[in-house]
Amino acid sequence: MAKYDITPLEPKPEFDIMYYMEIAGESRIDQEMMDEFGPFWDKWAANNLKAYELKNPEGEGKFLLIYLDEEVDSTIDGIWQDSPTHGLLIHALAITMVMSSAQGFIPELSDGQCAPLPRPGEGVLGAFSELGLTWNQEGSVNRKYAVLTPYPYNGGCEICYLSSTCPKSTTQQ
């Protein structure tokens, strides 16, 4: 098994209100809610957002891994308990941050392309373990807000682990 190189990256997510509203499924956001976003966005970007390049040193295989740490998961769970509506909007903010970060590294994702999830091999699973993450067979890691995708971009649905079950898949008939 090839041990993957893990290189920390510096994500620079940009908040785009139109992108956020698309993710949240909202046509407008009131100013009070917008004012609440700022502290979450700033804190998460500075302290909780992680980004890595995972690379097979023996050849093919390079991936981008971005996630918000467990503290964010807990914070959003708490908000959700107090107000499901409010929790949903903050949940969408976390998704926006992760995807905006991914777009900063993979510009094709800004053009409406999905970030296809590869089937992780042993090297990627080993990197997850080193980072304190766990892969779940249904196609996720033990963080609610995460993306793992080939780096650089090299295809969409045709290479995605979830293409058979994803409602947006172009490979289904």
C-alpha cells in the first residue's frame, strides 16, 4: 500500500450571496441573518476549515480534501436543536464555505460542475486515518461538511462513487 503524502493547503473561501441562496434554496435573506453569518464565516475560515492535497508518491492519484472540523458539526447541531429553520440556514453556510473553498482550488467547480467523489483506495483511507477521519461505506467521512475529489478536476458523474444513487447523476437512464 502506498502511503499518500498529505500536504496542508490554505483555503480562501469567498462568500457569494447568490451561491449561498442557491445552496440554501432561498430567494432572499434578511439583513439580521446576514449579520449573523459574518462571525461564523470568519471563525470557521480562520480556525475550523481544513484543506489538504492527498497525493500518491508512487504515481497516479491526487485528491483535494476539504472539511470543517467536529466543532462546526457540534455548533450547527446545537443551533438546529434551538431552531430548525435557523439551523438549516447555518447548515447551508457551512456547505457554501466548503464548496467555495473547493472552487478556489478547482475552478471547474465554479461552472456548475459537481465535485465527484472517488472511491478511496487504501492510500487515501490511510491518509484519512492520519488526519483523524473515518470513511463510511455509503460514501462520506465522519464530518458533515466535507469534500473529497480528484485534484485537478478530471471528470464528473462518470468517475463518481455516488453516480448510481445521486439524483443529479448524468450516468443514470
